[in-house]
Amino acid sequence: MEGAVQEYVSSQCKIKPNSTSIRQLARAWDVPYATFRRRILGMVKGCGHESGRNTVLPDTAKKELANVISD
């Protein structure tokens, strides 16, 4: 995804009438259009993984479960 963002930014810096669209770049890099658009417009910072929901189990329960499984 980072390469696609860099390609978009570099294509926008050059003034040419046939610049590549967001949709075309998303297809070329096999990235969902909506995800790529959010990155380009700055709704999401960076090109890494977005944080999701918090985990269901608290850390203490995870440790206890890991101890039970390993025993």
C-alpha cells in the first residue's frame, strides 16, 4: 500500500493531463479503493495496519488460558 500512496503522490506532483486516478492505482496495486482513498485523503495516517476493536479477553485471562493450555 505504501508504494501505491507514493506513486499517487508522485503522479500528482507532475503536471500532466493524463495523471493516474485513485481508482486506477487501487486496481493496479490490488488495494481496495475505499481503503486507498482514505489513506490518500489523510483520514487514516500512515500505511500500516489500522487498529481494530479491543480484545475480548483481558491480559490476566489470556495468561491463565496460556498456562492451562501449556500444562
